[in-house]
Amino acid sequence: MDRIGIITGAAGGVGRAAAERFARDGWSLVLTDITAAVMAIADEVGRDAKGRVIGVAADISGSTGVEAIDAAVRSLGGHLTFLGLVAGTLQQVVSIEALDMDEWDRVMSVNLRANVLMIKRFIPALRQARGASIVTVSSWFGHSGHGMFSAYCASKAGLISLTQSVAAELAVDRIRVNSVAPGNIATPMHFTALREEADQRGTSFEAIKQAEWDKIPLGRAAEPAEIAAAIAFLASPDSTYITGATIDVNGGVLFS
């Protein structure tokens, strides 16, 4: 079977780790992100890759960006067999009372709408592979609400539900659809959220970090490569009887 995949959010910590993992496993890839930095990342990841790696700077919350990715996939030839929907954004850390609706819309656009657009566009290509996989990246915050993160929690809960709905629809086409729900990850996005929360609560970054990490039974945040490993598992032949599932990779911070 061809091993051609798309990974969104490839300029972020988890996205880049996933790109490196899939390239090392022999996949040909289209890497995309809203920032042009993804072009250099694709070059770096592709240097030692067995397959081809193409970078596309695109806004996937709009149809134009999705079209550019589609063109890149077609240039690889063969069948698309994996769609990795890693791209996501945090919200401004603020109470629901103070949350601006433009911020709500921005978070929903990136974390939910963009994934719908990508899935809709690439279902026909994935169907042709007769054995493909879609993996979304949700969050443990999608399993329950957390103060100061209403938009983010709602968007990730919606993504988990979307994953289940699409899995039910596409099982007949042998397209498996699953989600990875990380806990805290040692990435710049996580540390930015901690700093903003510390400011909102009138305490220090180190105090918030310690309080959050103390909740994790394994005692630390995940490395991006550990999340990428779960994504790779759900794209592999080792998971051929798994669909509609959300795999918690959170160090035990939430048992669901």
C-alpha cells in the first residue's frame, strides 16, 4: 500500500514530531501550517526521509488553503492513506464573562471548522486507498470543562464528537477515524498558556506549572514525540480494528 500522508500544524511541537516520526517510518508527506516556517521544516525532515516531503504554507480554515494542500498531495502520486489533523490553537486565557466573541470564533475556526474542511476535502482520496486512517488531535480538556478555557474546551469536545460521527460514517469505506487526546505537553504553546493563567490568577509561572504538573501521576508533561508515537500507532496496521476511539496520552492526569 502507498504510504502518503498529510500532517497539519507541522510547524508546532507535536506536528513537527509527527512529521519526523512518519518520515522516519518511510512515509511520503505533505506538511502544512499557517506559517511559512513549515517550508524549512519540510526541507529538514525530508533530508533523511525515504519518501518525499513537501511543505505547504496554508490557512486550512479556508477553502483556498485546502486546495493548495490537495495539489501537493496529487503531485506525490499514489493514494492518500493518512490524514493527520494536528493543527490547533489555544485561546486567550480569560473568563467566559470577559471572552470576546471574535476570540471564540477564532478558536472554533482553527480547532473545529478547519478539521471539517480537511476531512470533507480528502474523503474521496482516502476512500480510493481502501484502508486509510484519519487521526485528530483533541485534548484532555475536551473531556471536561476548565475555568478560563471555555472556548478551547468546547472546541476540543466538539472535535472528539466530530471524530466519532465521521468514524461512524466512513467505516463502510474502510477509513478509520480516531483521536489522540494529550494532556500537558512540553511545548511553547503549553508554557504560554501557563504564563497567561499565572497572570490571570495573580501568581507566578513556576507556581502554576508546579500545580498543574503535580496533578499528573507520571509527574511530568509529555514530550512531543510521545504524542507523535500514538498518532503513528493509529495510522499503522497495528490499529486496524480501532475506529471512533479517543486515545488518552496524558500521563494519567485524567482517567476516562
